[in-house]
Amino acid sequence: ISHWWGESVYDFVACIEQFVRDNRWNADDTHERRGGGMSVDTPIWICAYANNQWALGEDITEDPRDSGFSRAMEVAKGRTLTIVDKE
């Protein structure tokens, strides 16, 4: 998840919790493009918390494919979650 710093942490967590509730039936699904295999125990990578915000230079690489974000996308097989504002 890539997240906007202007949104409240409460709203952010509420969105993730709702996503888990809405998609819990996917736990036994093997269809990767629908997020198959996701469950309440599936880890979620959140860039704002995974990257050291005080030392972002350590993760900003010359080749973007070497960045933590790219590595996370590779592990996630391209599955993403987009959270938009209330408006």
C-alpha cells in the first residue's frame, strides 16, 4: 500500500480492516488476479512504515527496480490496494 500522509491513521486502518472483511472469502481462492489466497493473516506492506522516513536515501536507488517498493511489488505479484479519500 502506498499511502498519503494527509489521511488520518484511523481512516487508513479502517480502510484496511474493511478490505480484509470484504475479501476474507478469498482465503481459499487460487485465482491470483483476484487476490486469491489472501486471509486475515496475509501481511500487508505499507511503504510509509516499511521505509525509514528519516533515511529515505537508503531506499532510493539508481535503478528503481532495486527499490524496496519494487521488491515488495514483486513479492506481492503486482497485487495492490488503493485507498482514496472520502470525497
